[in-house]
Amino acid sequence: MASKDAENQRSRGPPGFLPGASDPDHGLHILPSNPGDQVWQRGPPPPGNLPPGLEYLSQLDLIIIHEQVELLGMILGTETANKYEIKNSLGQRIYFAVEESICFNRTFCSTLRSCVLKITDNSGQEVITVNRPLRCNSCWCPCYLQELEIQAPPGSIVGYVAQKWDPFLPKFTIQNANKEDILKIVGPGATCGCFGDVDFEVKTINEKRTIGKISKYWSGFVNDVFTNADNFGIHVPADLDVTVKAAMIGACFLFDFMFFEHSLAGL
């Protein structure tokens, strides 16, 4: 039993790390006494020709994404632009993502809205751009399903996330810049969670081997019912290409829009 508990802890994050906890420190200074309040500071770049700003992703096998609570939206009952903190396993912020969309789209197109998500590093430099066009997600429209374009750095396309038609399961592919399939993502038949985590498995193209997962963490009854702040973990091999990791961050945003945008969806 003890070994099973340890295994579960490793899959969720380090001891004491609460995926739903917000980061009160939005500056660039370090508070050594509490790793969860830190933001990552750029060190020497790893060897190789990596897109600028993505060097740190080459070291990570766990990426935490915390959606910030929008109090104005909660009070007024309106749909506000999403904001996300992207952290490492210690809770140190490495990137910050902000949705850019018009109020009309958020109000009338809701979770299907077109938008741009701009991801900046801790110096404010934009390092990843995620473009989401207005598309359908119904199995009755297989030719016009969801798709994201990933740019890193902005203006340079490095990959796509494309929804695939399936009558039973949520299925997506991670594609390279030439729209060639690299990996598949397969979700569960029901994404309600039922008071537990929801896992989207990252698989090889033939779906015979699972190499990682994107998990929507259950934050507790109160958080899921009364806020729209979702929390995710991306578990991947540390040596996975950084552009694929960037695409998986985009996929995580897409899942949030599609399956968990409304406060009751996380139950």
C-alpha cells in the first residue's frame, strides 16, 4: 500500500505541491524558503539548436498548468479571457499565458470561440503563440473539427494539434510543421471526472504504447463548483522534442476550452 501511495504522489507532483494552489509572487525575485513561490530564472542554455525561449522545456518531464481565477467573471457571470500560469514540478512559474479574444466571441461562441493564446517567459518575452480558429467539435462535422496552430517563436510554425473524428472517445493528434502525425492523444469516454482526475493518454501513432498523459486534476468540490480555475499536469519524457512539448501545452489549453471551461464541468 505504501509503495502504491508513493507512486501516486510521484505522478501528481512533488510532496507538498498542491496543483490548484495559486502563486502569490508575480515578480521575478526568488524566495528560497518556499519553492512554490519562485519563478524560474534562465540559466545556461542546453546544447543544441532549440527555439529561443523553449530551452527550459528540454529539462522537464512534468509541466503544471494552473488557470487563474477571474473574480470579475465569477461575480458578473460573464466569460472573461483565460489566463494560465505554467510551472515546473516545484511550482516555479516558467511561463504565463493570456488569451486574446473579443467579447462577442466569448459571449456568443463560448467554448468554441476563436482566440490567440500568447505565452511569455518571466521577462515578458513572447515565446509561444497558439492560434485557435473558430471550428466545430461535433462528431456530425468530421471535416471541420478543432485545430490549433503552434508557433515558437511567434511567426514560426512548429506544429499543430488536430482533433480526429471518433464516435466514442476524444481523439487528437500532435503534428509537426508539415502536418505529419507524430503522437496521438486519447481521452476517456467521460470527462466529468466524478471526483477524480481526468487523464488524456499520449500514445504512439499506432496507439500500442503510452508515453505520457495530460491530466486534469480534481481540485476539490468547492473549487470545481464555485470557480472556473482548472489545473492540469503534462507528464512527458524529459527528452521529448521541445516543440512537441509546446504543442502539448497548446493541447492542454484546448482540452480546457472543450471539456472543462464551465465551473460544473470538472465534477
